[in-house]
Amino acid sequence: MDILPLLDRCIAIERAAGEIYSTLARRTVGDSELQQFWTAMADDELRHAGKLETWRQLSAAQRPEERAVAEGFEAGVAEIEELVAKAQEEVHHVTSTDDGFAIALELEMSELDSIYTTLLQSSPLARHADVAETRRRELAGHHEALVRAVRARSRDEENLTRAALIAAKD
């Protein structure tokens, strides 16, 4: 499969995740700390989209036969697209901080970050020796912020367990 359609889908996913976090930020009026947290999460997702967009522009400038070929992403990307669509609907019904955390934890536990870092590592933008280092550099701060926020503000056992799983994974 030509890399361009895959990048288009992944860029759309990253932007949608950013919009979900932006919506959570807008819904936390009166809590500047939580609003800043959600805004930072949104900014991270938009940075991811920007990096993939840069790779897309570089790829689009190449002749089709020179472009990277991407295989094995279809099922994972389709699953994430469904997850993001569900989260886009749910975010409008959030009534508590824990509801927001549940959405974020589900997104962050999905294959979204794995696909993003694998694609980034395969791109001309790769700056690190391997995908594990790319993952650490690209996601560690993002995940650490989520884990800290959940531990500090959540009383929901499922959210706390998911945060612990993310912390252990990183």
C-alpha cells in the first residue's frame, strides 16, 4: 500500500485525538490546572499530526514508485478510527473528571501511539536509533502527565489501574 493513504488516516486520527482533548479542556472551565493539562495533551497530539504531515509532504513530492510502502497497519488503524469516533461522541457527555480520564486512558492504551511511533521511526524524520527510543522520546512525557493527573485526581479504580498499566508499559 502506498504510504500516502495511511499517513492521511493517521494524521486525521491524531488531529481527532487533539480535538477530543481540546473539548475536555473547554469543558473544565473553572479548573485552570486541569484545563492546562488537557490543552497540553491536545497540543501533543497536534504535534504528532504535524510530524506525520511533514512526512506526507515529503512522500507526496516523490514519484509513486519511490514512495515507502506500508503493510500490516490496516486492522490497527481501522480499530483506532472506531475508537476515536466513539470517543468523539462520548466527550460531549462527560460529566466528571473521571469520565474525561476514562476517555484519555482508552485512547492512550490503544495502538494509536504504537502506530505513530512506528511510522515516525520509519520516516525520514527519524532521529533515534530504534523505535523504543523514539517511543520514549515522543511519548514518555505525554503518558507521565496523564498518569500523574489520574493519580492525583481520580477515585475511579479502573482509571487508576489503567494509569498504572500505562506507567508500567513506559
